[in-house]
Amino acid sequence: MNFLVRVYYEDTDAGGVVYHSNYLKFFERARTEFLRVYNFSQQELFAQSLAFVVKRIEIEYKSPARLDDLLNVETILSEFKKATIVFQQKLYKSDICLSSATVTVACVDLIKMKPIAIPDDIRQALQKVNCSI
């Protein structure tokens, strides 16, 4: 799935370059939209006392994004386990990869603040995304 994001002044440092932590925001927005495409909104998950929280992230910065750049975040579901999902994400300007990340999210019960199995409806919907999972 692809998600477009524009770089605004607030995303940059004094030199007009995207501040490193803001790449995480771009990746987070793309994962949220990924779930939305499959009809799972954050509000609906919260209403069920569920959330997907970042358990692990590995990020590589290859080239800077700058003020006013229009970027494309590519999000691919690469691994699916009982309580976790692994996403491969890449941030592009045109056809140049500026950053890549491997993000592991865990399904968490918000009341107990403990990992739980991914609900069947979400599992079934996401398994259709990639039949090899």
C-alpha cells in the first residue's frame, strides 16, 4: 500500500531537512492508513480496548527529505504471528528511497496492558493481503 505525505515546515530542522524522528511519524501514519484500507480504524480498536503498539523498529536513513517534498510511504505486511505483525516500510521521493524501516507491532489489551492474540476478524482480513502469511 502507498501513502503520500507532504513535508511541512514543522517537520524540518533549521536547515529545511526533515528531523530524524519525524520519519517515524510518516511511517506511523502509513501503517494507520494500511489498517484503515482493511476497515480497521484506531477508534474502533480503542473501543474494543485494543491497540497495535510498536514493539521494535529498525530504521535506516539513506538520503534527506526536505521542506515541501512530496513523499510516498510504501507499506508491506511481511510477517504475521499470533500477537505481532511485521511491516516493511520505505519512504520515497519520486523513485529514490530516502529511508527504510522494519516495524514490529504487537496487539495489546489496553486495560491489562499485555499482549493478546490478534482478533480473528483482523487476522482474516490481513491474511488476504499476503497469502504466504
